[in-house]
Amino acid sequence: MTAAPLRIGIVCYPTYGGSGVVATELGKALADQGHEVHFITYTQPVRLGSFHPRVFYHEVEVSKYPLFDYPPYELVLTSKMVEVATAYALDLLHVHYAIPHASAALNARRILAKQGHRLPVVTTLHGTDITLLGQDGSFKPSICDAMEESDVVTAVSDDLKRVSLETFGEHPIEVVPNFICPSHFQREPNASFKEELSPSGAPVLCHISNFRPVKRVCDVVAMFALLRASKEAKLLMVGDGPDRAAAERRALELRIAEDVVFLGKVKNPIEPLLISDLLVLPSETESFGLVALEAFAAGAPVISTDVGGLPEVNLQGKTGMLRPVGDVEGMAEDALHVLDSANFPRFQKAALGRAEAFHIHKILPLYEALYRRALASQPS
């Protein structure tokens, strides 16, 4: 007998970051399976699109009051969760990030319990809430409470689970990795753009991030300069952020600016990946590295650091290469090795195969099973 569809509230950051992308794509996939999905956040998620059957969006409106120096987003979010859960008889909430989302959800659950509405909370840890906020003592009690009181807690990698347990003590945590939707990659690459970028057919390297210090974008430029000394190539820098100006200056200093294109933010980062031959990801830390998985699905091997969850995604010597943080010389050597015509087909084939292991249809049942478990754990 097929289980009845669920009414699920999803709370996430609606931005281009990995957590927002995963939450949005998960919601759409759940809706395709017949579930009813309600996104609750301060603006429409960028990956949501204009219309999907059984998908609804509820805006959290934060007004500015003279009494508050900072708008009380968590309180307004709590109230919106209560409102939506009541109006649409939600079965559960799936929140992405421990704070403020899980904390707000637990407050909403408490309020709803007084009304006789039991609402399980599933919390997914994505990284920043643990690796950054978790190191700040002022946030630790709130994160610990969110993990203890959530009905189910998931982490996107074994490494993030390990760090979470080391930081906050023993809590049951299920590892459910990020995923890709293959249909997003079933499109023709923009051949005219690639030809304009690289008229000679030289390989195109790509980096995609928010250009924060943790992404080490200047390492990308330095690594490319070393590679460029031995091989003709082009570098596509996709994204924007505080370190963009420094990376642009570095490209000028190293006299490779004519081979580096800073594209800025793009609505769909899959498009530049489809014209790229290699992704460069020299991050200081990555809880999973969703962009690496998307690169694989686009047929691009990955040169990355060996930190966080990256070794769980990027398999050394198979889908790409791993180096310690800051080893730009080693990364340049690895890039030359991967791009060698004798090696590239093998790496590309392995990358495409690796992406298949993270197909949404393989990950979605894991979340559905956890939802059912959370519902079963609630008193009737």
C-alpha cells in the first residue's frame, strides 16, 4: 500500500548557496512525488521558478520597529510557521540550518502543541551553523538545544556529522548527502559562448563561489598562473563577494588577466559548468561541496582541497585530485595531469559516473523515510 502524501513545510535561506539550492530542489522533487510542499522564508528561493504543482511559497515579512535595533526575524518566522502549519494542516517541518531556523521551528512546535497540533521538526545541518556559528560560545547553547529537541537531525556528510558530535556532544545524526537533478544537465552547452571565451579550443577551468575568504579565490588565480605557464587555457570565475577585487588584482599582477573572465553572479551556475573542462575548488573548508557534484554531472573533473566533506565527493585519482589547503603548486600539477589528453577521458567518465551515485531519486527516499520516522515518533 502506498503511503499517503505529506504536507511539508520547508524553511531555508532562499539564496544561491548550496543549502538553499538543496532545500529548493528537494521541495520540488517531493512535490513531483505527490507531496504538498510549503516554502516559508523571507523571499522566494532562487531555484523555485514561477510555478510547480503542489508547491507553495509563504513570505516572512519583517517590519522595522523603532523599538528594535535589529528586526526580530526569528520571532516573525516562528509566527509565520504557526500560521502556515495551522492554515494548511502541515504534517511536519523540514528546516535547513540549526539557527535560526530550527530554533524558530521548535518555538512554533511548542505554540502549536497548545492548540493540539503536533508538528515534528526535521533539521538538516549544512555546515556554517556548525563550523562557524558553532565555534562561537554565544550560539552554542541554542544550537545544542536545536539538535537535542529536533525529532530528526541530518548532516550532509560524514565529516560534518563528526564535527557536530565533537562540538556539541552525542546526538543522533543521520547522514543524508546532497544530490543532483540530472534533468538540469540535459541541455546543450552554450557553444558560441565557449568559442568566444576560448577561440583556439584551449581547456576552460572554472571556479564558482561567493568569493568569501574561506573560498580562497586568490589561490584559484595563482594556481591558474602556474598552469598557464605550461599550457594554454582560460579561467572562468563565476560569482561575486568580498574577495573578488583582490582576485582581479592578482590576475593583473600575474599578467594573466587576458585569460581570466570574471563573470559575476549568474542565475544558473550549471550553464558555465557545461562549457568547462575542469572545476577548481581550493576552499579552506567545505561541509560537502555541492558545486563539485554539479561539475561532475556536467562532465567536469575537479581539483580540490582535501578538507571537510570533499574527499567523500571527489575521489582522489578517479574523479579528480585532492591537495592540502594552499598547495597551489600541487593543484597546478594536478590540473596538467587531468587535462592531458591521455588522462582526461578517464577522469571525465568517472566524474559522470560519480554524479549518478548522488541522483535525486536515490536520496529522496532517504528523506521520505526520515519524515515517516519523525511522524511515528510523535505521540498520537
